[in-house]
Amino acid sequence: MLLRGRLAAAAAAATGRHLCIRGFLRISPLGAVALHTQRHHIATDAVDPLSRVRNLGIIAHIDAGKTTTTERMLHYAGFTRTIGDVDDGDTIMDYLPAERERGITIQSAAITFGWRDHQLHLIDTPGHVDFTVEVERAMRVLDGAVTIVDAVSGVQAQTKTVWAQASRYQIPRIIFVNKMDRDGAHWRRSVRDIEAKLSARPLVLMIPEYGGGERLEGAALERWLDVVTMERVVFDIAADKTGATVRREELELGDAGFAAAAAAREQLVEALAEIDQPIVDVFLGDDVDGDHLRVPAAELRAAIRRATLSSQASPVLLGASFRNIGVQPLLDAIIDYLPAPTDRPSALAKVDPKDKHAVIADDRLVAFAFKVIVDQQRGPMVFVRVYSGTLDARMTLVNGTQGGIKERATKLLQMYADTPEEIGSIACGHIGVVLGLKQTKTGDTLLHPQHASLKSSKPSNKKKTLVDDTAAVGLQLHGIDVPPPVFFCAVEADSPQDVRPLTEALANMTLEDPSLHITQDEETGQTLLSGMGELHLEVVRDRMLKDLKINASFGQMRVSYREMPGHDATAEFVYAKEIAGKSVKAAMRVTVAPIADSAANAVDVDIPESLMDEPSGGGGSQRDAVQTAIAEGVRSALYRGTLLGFPVAHTRVRVSDVQFFGDEVSTPAAYRACAGQAFFQALKLSSPQLLEPIARTTILCPESHIGSVLSDLNGVRKGRVLSLDDSDAESLDSTNATKVLVAEVPLSTMVGYSSALRSLTAGSATFSMEVTGFGPMTAQQQQQVLKESLGYC
């Protein structure tokens, strides 16, 4: 290896001799034979109690074993007497009826437990793409994460998605290669997958004592080699099926696994030396003398921790959670390598939307609401992460995001999945639940009433309404990005008596789930429920009908389109009305044009400086007030197109020739209304067209069925195949290799595709898809959609 050669040359220059295998003879004892001898505390842990806290999440593709792994963690930590099973529907973390019925995680669940005198706040996240927002808001408050990779399938589509989410928040990660007991498992292939598909630098800390890299069974599944401590780790599942008995034995030179462990340790040291200078200094020091095996385990742990915290590398551990193998070393790695709140950079915030980011410097309370659950008895339960100060029970809080509304935290809870425990305070760096906040939503910033950033603002005690545009006040933490919905369906109450319960249930559901949207169709009067996918809306429907007992009817699942101008168009509009006995008037010209290379909209308002220069009532110029009103009117109009009422995208709007008829007649409200109606007229003149959502679809399919799948994609689905490659996963049938097919497909044609794919492949294929953008439709397709939606075209 190049690095080994570089280290060898440097060591030779420093010591006058070359590296050799005789270094194995100079290994010194690395610890006594005992249970969990890896549990050595980092030196800084004795200084600050907050350094003994870990806020972490479990992230992965669906069915990789997230909840299964979490249930083992809780059992080994002494939190549960028995191990919950996803198949039996008795897990602690998946407590919703829909989760237990479907066997998947639907909403993230938080739990607190202890390990090695540390407090772990763990969030188990969903793995299905329809619930990506649950992962997003969990990532927003986490300090570290455990990424679980299926040893059979390797890095999958949603694995890459959640990895990218963690990278966006610069969250350090540990990787756990799970399901090593399954047919087709191969951990070496998984490590290569991690390097190639995640662009990560894996640091393998544990290897099996027997077997090259394939599926493990029997004694081979029970015996592992700890590369850091040069110990054998034995999971005696024959004597204790729960896997709670873990035995560590120091490796001797003549042991069968010694050579493999020594080679893996050499690779680990060399990988660390590429990114960590202190470990190079240790390696070249007199005590180690250029011998990989003489590098102290404590120095290796410190180097791995530095590399992990800087996100330059990720430790990799192996196991089989369902067989109760490998979870305790994973817990140890969480303590040793993932960051405490004190290891993370200070949170960034804004005091004014126009200002640059500033670091939180005030010691008073700053908390972030990242999740809301509406409980039938307790009301809204707001999950918060405290970034500064302490949140005490019965404390008055200022919601800066909602315009400075003041609310009282009546009670504070520590959550254990769905079981609460009342506590007196939530300290800085910790996660907890607040009761009594009736107007707080996901993404809100909560402040101490005397926070320094509020001195120049005037918090409001008024209650916000759904249409209130009250500006944010005080310090603002970065919110949560919620992707736009792509599926929708109509919902209506079965009788007039059911309207109120349905309205309340929808309001609570949207408060809990920011990716769920409720709109009204102005033409039909229908209530439209929009979400992230078929499964997302199915879960919402089942929950309302079965759990909340709402009497309502749901319409057919449909795709949410976008609208855009077909070509440049201009409209001149004069707005003249008499409101409450007072005449108002405004006039302007609006031009719309399609933007091909950007999905975002652009609004340009051109008002000559000489047109109006009198000061407005707010202290600014009247021109600025009118310009703001026109921009607001256009942006509001962009939410609803002229074809089917879908949002407008890919559009540039230019407002010009604004006319002024005097202070009393040409009010900002008149300009706002005029701008919206002028935009609608211009859009109608532009021959608007529909844009349909395009889903990037990845299909894993046996080669014997690939012809049927391709025919279906190219024909019925109107898709475009991007690639067709061999899968890295090993098929159980050597004569029928697995293929990976990637295609871009209109989302409207993918409704019900799960059942269709099962039929085409006899249940042997799987798929995942992600909406990547919106693309134009043919005139024939557009006419068909218009006819289906309107009944005419």
C-alpha cells in the first residue's frame, strides 16, 4: 500500500530499520479478559456532565433492521425485560397500531436510556421515502447517527437519501452492517459499497473470526475479533439466546484469528494515518517504533473519535441484530466515538432575515421545537431540543417564529416511546417534551422572555390565525425544510354532524405532520388532502378512520401537478372597486415567461422612483410599501394556476407600468389585489401547460423477469430507462443474477406499481422511488388529465 510504504519509509528513517512481521512478537497486553473491556471513558468525560450525553438517531433504508437493533439496545441497557419483535407487533418503539399492523416505522419515536454511565437520547426514524420529513426533523436536532446497512442488499436508495440528509447537517455517523446471518450476506462487499455509493471512508473495527466475508452461522456467528483492542468477542447465544452474555478474551500470537486481526489493525492504523496527524506521531514514536500492533488501544480510540467527529471517516461494526449479535459493541462505539453536545459547534441562528448567521451567545433559554404530537388527553406534546439555558416547568416562553406569542410550559416530560415521565426541567443539550404550548408548530424557536434578541422586538400576546402573517421576532434557529407534496385525494364528512370532528382531526394531523397539506378547491368546494406518497396518505386515512373513528370518505389517489406559462404573455389590468363606500384603484402591466433551467419562480417589480415619494404611515417610503404589496400579490397568486389550480413553477413575473391615482385611492391593498388578478390574466394568455412529477425509480429484479419489467416501464409507465447494471448483491440462484434498473418515470403512472411489480416478477423484485422534479407533458397527455379532472377539456 502507498500509505504503508510512506509510513514504513518514515519509520525506517527515524529508527534505522524496516517494518516486519516480527512486530507481532512485541505486542503488549491491551487489557484484562473481562466483559466489555472496551469501555474506557474519554478523558474529557470526567469534566462536564453534558459530555456524558448522546443525542443520536438510527437511520437506514426500510427493513434494514433499525427498530430491531433499537429493541436490543433497550434490552441490554436494562430498560426492558424482554426483547420486542417487529413481526410479533410488540416493540417499544413502533407503538402506533398502523406501525404494528404493517411492520414498519411510520413516525420517529424518542426514548432515553443509560449505557456506561451515559445518557442516550435515541430517535428511531422511518426508512420509507414517504416519511422522509420524519428523518429530516430528527436530523435537525441530533448530534450523531447510526447508519444501518443490510449486509445482503448493501447500500440502498433510501440509505443514500438519509446519508445525504445527515451530511447536510454535518452529523458524525457510525455504520452498523446488519444481517450477517442472512443468505447472501457479505460484509466486505458492503464496505466497498459504503466507499463507492456514500463516498465515505469506512474504518472497520470488528471482523468475524471465521469466514472470509460471507454469511455466518453457528460458531462463526458467535466469535468476532475486536481490531482496536486485539481481543476475541464471544456472544454465547447457545447458553443465553438473548445475547446478553458477551465474553472478551485477549488474542494470543498462535490463535487462529490473530493474523486476520493483525492485518485488519494494520489497515485501520494506515487509514487513520491518512487523516489524523497525532496517530502518525504515535506510530513513529519510540514507544511504538513503527509497529501497528504496539499502537495503544486508547490512542486508536482517540484517533477514531477525532476522525468521526470531523466527519472524515465512519467506524464500521458488524452483527446480526435479530440473532442478538453485535449490539453491545455498537453501544460502546456510540459512547466512544459519537459526539456529546459539547463536541458539536454552537448552533447558528438569525436575528433578522436579512442578517448573516450568528452564533448563540446568550445564556438564556433557546429551544427548538422539532416535532408535535397531539394527544387525546394531554393536548399538543411539543418535542424540543434545548440549545442554551434551561427550560423549567411552568416557565413562560416566547415563540419568536410565531411573532412573539407568549405561552406557558405547564409540564415537562421525558419520553420513553409512548410512555411519559414528568420532569422538572430540560437542561441545555437535552431533548424533552413540553405540554401547554397550543400554538407552537414544528420548526419554531422558543426563547426566554428576557432574551437579549427580544429587546428590540415587541412580542405579541395575540392569538395567531391560520392566515396571520405576523413576522418573526428575536433569535431564529434554522427551520426544517419540508418537500412539496406529490399526491392528493379528496376527503369529505359523511354527514353535517361529522364536519367538525373531521376539521379538528385534519388540523391536528397537519400540526403533527408538516408534510401533510389541507387545501380547498374553490370550484368544487372539496377539501383536498396532499401528502408525500401513496403509503403516506393511506396511513393518514387508516389512522383517521380506524384510530380516531372519523366518519369520512376519501376520494381516489391523484398526483399533484404544477403549472407554468407556455410562452411569454403580457396583460394590462385596472383594478377599480368601491369597498365600504370608499373607492380604490390601481393599474399595472404584468408579463409572465417560462424559466426552463430553474423550478423556482422569480418576481421583478419595476416602479419608477419619481412616481411616488411621499412617506408611508410606517415610516418608509410609499414606493417601498407599494412594491412590497405588489410582490405579495404576485407570490400569493403563484400558489394557484389557471388550469387546475395547482401551484405555478418555472415562471418569471415582471410587473411594470404601475399607475398611481393618489394616496387615498391607490392603497397597498388595491395594488396587492390588482397584481394577483393581472397575473391570472397574463397566465391565461400564455397558453399554460401542466408539469408532472418525475420519479427516479430503482428496481432490483432477477434477470429472468427483467424483460417483463422493462416492457412495462417503457410501455404502460411511459418511463425512460437510465441504466441497467448487475447488482452487487449475490443471488441465491447463481443462474438468475439480480439486476439493478434505474429509470425516470412519470409519477402518475406509478400509482399502484407495488402490486403490479409483484405480479410481473412473482414477488421477487423490489423498488424504491424518489421525486426528483417536474417535467412537461405532451398535449395529448395534458388533455387527458384535464378531461379526467374537469370532466371536459
